[in-house]
Amino acid sequence: MAAKVGDDPDSLMSLCTVFCLKNLRRTMCYTGDRDRLCLRPDVFLPGEICDKLVNVYMDLVHTDSDFEPQDGFFQLFGDPRSTRLTRLQLREDFVRDRDLEAIGKQDLMELHLTYCNRLTARSLRALQSFRHSLMSLSLFGCSNIIFRKAGAPLAYAEDDDDEDDDDDDLVDRLETQTVDSDFSFQGFNRLRLLNLGGLPGLMDVEMLLRPLPALTSLDLSGVRLPRPAFLAQWKERLTSLVLYNVELSEELIHTLMQFSTLRHLDISRENQRTSKFKMTGKILSSLVQGLVNLVSLDISGHIMLDNCTAPAFEDAVGWPSIEPSKSSIYPLRDLKRPLQFLGLYNTTLCNVTHIPAYKVTGSKNEDQILNAIEVYTDQRPELAHRAINQLFDIARIQHCSQLLRALKLVITALKTHKYDKSIQVTGSAALFYLTNTEYRNDQSVRLRREVIQVVLNGMEQYQEVTVQRNCCLTLCNFSIPEELEFQYHRVNLLLLKILEPPRQDESIQRIAVHLCNALVCQVDNDHKEAVGKMGFVKTMLNLIQKRLQDIMCDQVMEFSWSALWNITDETPDNCQMFLECNGMNLFLECLKEFPDKQELHRNMLGLLGNVAEVKALRPQLLTKQFITVFSDLLDSKADGIEVSYNACGVLSHIMFDGQEVWTMEEPRRSHVMDKMWAAIQSWDISSRRNINYRSFEPILRLLPQSGALVSQHWATWALYNLVSVYPSKYCPLLIKEGGVPLLQKVLELDSSHQETKDMASKVMEQCENFKDDVMDTSR
């Protein structure tokens, strides 16, 4: 069977990098003085490997909940004689001033810092170390990097514990900080690409940039430009200029007209209403005519003051064309060739038919929306959020024709903006529709695992109702437990955490309990025992207790008992937890409060059947109250024979322990046994069952004995029913577990009832016929 797109294995380089980072002390490091992480003296790493180690380290910190960030990690790369760093991409608040200072001796060529809000002016000084080599620098969103604490030195001290403050402390400290006016880009002679997007308005950008005459790419997104004419110093060098969310003016437009070498211009905005400047067809035409080398233009978010598009009848003529001469946007007819990229998101221009560009962002169709997510995710989450919301509508109402691309883009957005609530809400909602049955066949195992991981990341980060509900619903689109097994421990912990609050949202409780139930069904006993130790049994019983207090028998109540039934199957420790956590009293209360709830009774009796299979626990069931209840339930017609069958199963295991353990006077053992015989006689042997046996071992142990013949009879009836109604499923299981020789012993025992022997013979005959059918290949 051919592998699906995206199922290629990871490269050896990637696998080794992740392994080394998760096992630093076992591979390339040792523990030095003061428990400090140190690089082994015989390790020498080239630039390609060092860059990979640092960049993957940052990915793991943000996306792998099991990965522990290592204190002093960046100090491993302090000596350029043993390590070489050239290109780094660091993001979010995990990056500290001391990390940049630790690698100050490296000859970095590219350093991209994104939303590193814990960096202060100390890091600006650290950048001076790279001035002779740095060619590309991004400080996007590093809003505190131009500040220093008032009156404080900028030198690094090892015992400086400012960086260990929490976020609130950081905010308090920044209130006493001032702009560092001493920093200068003087000496950064090789710097060509610079991104200062999102830096505070207090910064004097004109003075800061003055020493950089050789820039070819500049991003000043959101930066205030009181004297935009200063940009003209780069008019013959700049090939890329990004002025996203910069207030346009006639002076700025006039300055832009002089950039003859410009290939990419971005003057887009987040919101139309916040701009005083209004775009006109004349201005757009002037830009197109003046910037003759332009291949990429973004004017998203601008209101066109005049109508510069073709009338509807003209726009509708012919197939969509990218030829400038046919453009539905008149000013773009002056283009010499189609643009490689045109940003029209949040404008009315994206709705026309003929747009002279190969790639367009907008909201008219799926392709435009996906382009918007792709282009804006990294540094414009506010736009990516809107575009993902529009993708959600397409996946929900229409049909997503570029499924794999859509999934990958949403996954990337969720990974990139793990701490952005709006992205997490819309992204998790979109994933629910993009992973449903309609699209499932097109998705590779790797891609579906990536979805699961970002969903769990969202559940970990946000306790907010909408995110939790979206994430839980998305998990329901997967085969459980098979597809979640690689994150089994983690997903169970998260679900149990969701169920902890006593007044959790009812819909989330219902979905989470359903998932919990599915996760402990059809898994091995080790998994069940591990989940039991996480508090699974107690959590389910707490939910049941809460429903009893509210006198409510809903799906949460029934799923909780079902989950307990599954998790106690062949796991004595979990059965013991059930008894220790007041489970039997809750069982009695539920029977009393909800006498007509058949599904509930079946689940509860199934669970107690598991408890009764544990010999050490059976004495706790041997009380007048419990035996009377089990005996009365033998007469139940609820859910076909299931309640009566399970009650008889519980009693069969108790009877198996012999007359000597029956110390109560009432009810008499003989009377209960008579009721058991009568119940078994009343059952239809062809009954279809609402039960699933993974092993017959608890039943088989009741066969070769003469101390409790009714137990032997119940066990034989159970086997006869199952192999008759479901031969292909249960005949192989019975044969595999050695059931046939044990049935033979039933036939050989003089004490066995004749009716029991007759059923045992029929079971053996059924298994023999099944084997013959399997062997016969002539049909």
C-alpha cells in the first residue's frame, strides 16, 4: 500500500538532533561545577549542526510538553572553537538576556528574535558582539528590548536574578525603566536585512538607523515615523520595505515613489477604521508606475476612497486572467507583468475577477484565504486569526478542496502562536471540521499525529471553555484509543484535569467522559493501571456523586459508570480503588434513585462483575445488603438479559469461594443459588449481547469444580451463548485460552448437571465446526 503524502520518515539528522536534546547528559554534555551543564571536551560541532540544535531546541520548548528546558543551554555554545553558530531563530519569552550574552563570541550571520519580551537593553548591548558578522537581524515584537532599568548597569552578572522574575514582576520593573539611548548600529557594516516591527513608539528610529546605509530590506511594522522623508537615504538600495500598520501620509507616499529598486512593498493595515489616510486609485496608480521593479505589493486593510474597479458586466467577461491589461483593478493595468504577490486582504478589491497576480490574499475564496493564513501567520496573528475563522466557515458549510495545505497551515499557526488565545480558539475549531470523516482518507498518520499534538498543547495552555470544547471535539474525530496511544499518558492527564472542577461546563464534561471511556476500552492492563494511578477512578466517582446530588441521570452519569466498567476489567488495583472510594455505596444510591435506567444498571453490574472476579475483594461484597441487591437483580429484564446476566456473574464468583465463606443467615446461600438457576433457565441462548470479552480466563476458572455447580452452569451458558452468536470472534479466543480441555473436564465430572454437560458438548462441537470451516478452502 502506497504511503500517503506527508508520511515520509524523519531524516536521520532530525531524529539524532531531537534525541541529543532530550538526552544532553548522555550524549554531548556532562554536569560540571555547581550542577552546570557543560559540553564534553571531545565534542566539536560545525555550524549546520549547532544551528539545528538551537533552532530545534526552541521548537521543542514551545511544542513538546514533555521537554524540559535546560538552564544554561546557550552557554554550551559560548566557545567558537568547539561550536559554531551562524543562523538562529528564537521566539517568545523563553529567551533571556543572558542567553544572547552567552553566545556573544559567535560570528552570527542571521539572528531572528520574535516576541522575545523578556529581552531588555542588555540584549541590545549583546548584539554589539555580532556587529562584524551579522547580515540579517529581526527584533520583531521584542517590545522591551530598547528599555533598561533606570540607573542600573548593563553589564551581566552571574548572580543577577532579575530574569527569574515572573511576568508580573517584569511589568513592575519595566515601569521604572528608561529607553536606552546609548545603543547604536554603528559598526554593523554587513547588515542588510533589518526588522524592527512592533518596537515601541518611544524609539527614535531615524537616529537608530542612520549608521546603516547599506540596508536592502527593512521592516518597520507599527513603528511611528514622524519624519518619513529620512527613508529616502535607501531609495537606491532597498528592495523590500514593510510598513504594516504605519500611518501613511502624503509625505511618506512621495518618499516611496523614489524607491526605484524596490521589489516588495507592504503598506497594509490591520484595520480599515483606524487609518486617517484613504487610498485612492490615483495613489495606487502612481505607486505602480513609479516602482517599476515591483513584484510584490500588499495594500490589505485599506479603504479605496474612489471606485477604481471595472463595472460588473466587464468584470464578468471571460475566464479569470492575471494579465495586467485585463485587470479588473484599473490602476494595476499599468503593471508591466503580473505581480508574484498581491495582498488584498480586508479590502473589497479581492472580490473582482481579474487580478494581475499569481498569489493573492483576500477573503473571496479558499485559495485567497489560505494564502492569507500562510503569509500572515508568523508576524500578524491578528490577520491569521480572521483568515482561519473564514477557513472554518468553508470547512463547516462548504467543502475544503485544499485539505492538506489547510491542515498544515492551521497546525503551523497553532504551533507558532501557542499563547495566543484567539488563534487557539479559531484554530481548534477549524481542526474539528478539517479532521472529520469526510476528509480522513486524505490524511497521513504523521499529519494526524501533528493535529493531536497541537490540540493537546491547546488543552494544556488554556482552561477556557471554548478552547477545551473545541479540542475535545477534535479528539473525537480520531480512532480511540489507537490514534491517541502515542500520547496516551498525556491525553488522560489532560482529560482528568478537565473533569476536576465540580461545576465544569456540562457539554465539556460529557465529551471528556466519553473520551476517557473510549481511552480505557480495548487497551492492555498496564495502560489501565497507569490511568488508575492518575486518579481516574476517583474522578469518575466524583462525577457520579455530583450527579446523585443533582438527582440527574444523564450521559455523564452513564459514561462514568461505563468508564469504570472498562478500567476495572482484569485490573485488581483499580477494582480495589473503586471499593476504597465508596463505590459500593454510590452503586446502591444509583439503584435506589434511578430504578428504571437500564443502561445505567448494565454498566454498574458489569463493573461489579469485574470486582467479583478478584478473589481478595470478594469478601467485601459478601454482606446481607449487597447479596440481597444482587439476588433481586437476577429477576431484572433491563437491557435484555444483561443486568440479570451480570448479577448472576457476580454471584457465581462469590459462590465459587464455597459454603464456608457464607457466614450470613439471610439470605440463605441455597435460596440465592435456586434463584440463579431459575434466572439462567429463563435466558434465551440466542440473545445478542451488549458486552465485549477480551479474555475468558475469569469464566474458565469456574468450569472444573464441584463446589458451586450453579457457577459452573453460568460459565458454561455464557460460553455457549457467545460462541453460538459470535463464532468468528469467540471460538478462536476460547480455543486459544485452553477452554476446550476444561469443558472436557466438565463432561468427566460426575457432579456436573446433565444440562451443563449438554451445553459444554455443544460449545466443544461449535469450536470444532469452526476449525473445520477455517480449514476448508474448497469453497
